[in-house]
Amino acid sequence: VRHNGLIQEMDHPTAGHVAVPGPAVIFSSFSPAGPTPPPVIGQHTVQVLRDTLSYSDDIIKELLESKAVAQSDAL
């Protein structure tokens, strides 16, 4: 399984060295990029609030200060 690339290893910013599932199908004419770590909790909080929900910077600051939302500082 590991030899066929179905299990790959990667470094995660908070979890350390982890094994993750590899691609289910591998084509001879295409070489996929290596695995990338999933986001840590809160990694995209500000981006979602600003870009998706159109919250102002002042509102985002209030939400962060009141701990209603969290932004990860792990990266």
C-alpha cells in the first residue's frame, strides 16, 4: 500500500509528521503534487468573514477580541 503511494507522509504545522491517504488513481502521464497539510482550526477565519461574509475589519476585530471567533496563529 505504501509502495503504491496509497499512503503518503507529510509534515503538518501543528500535528507533526503524519500519514495521509494518497491519490486513488495514478496516471502515467500525470504526476500529482505531494500532499499538502489540511488547514488548522481558525486558519481562514478572517478570510471567510471578510471575503465571503463581507464583514468590516472593525466587526472582525470585535469578534476576535470577544472570542466569538478564533484565528489560528500556528502558521
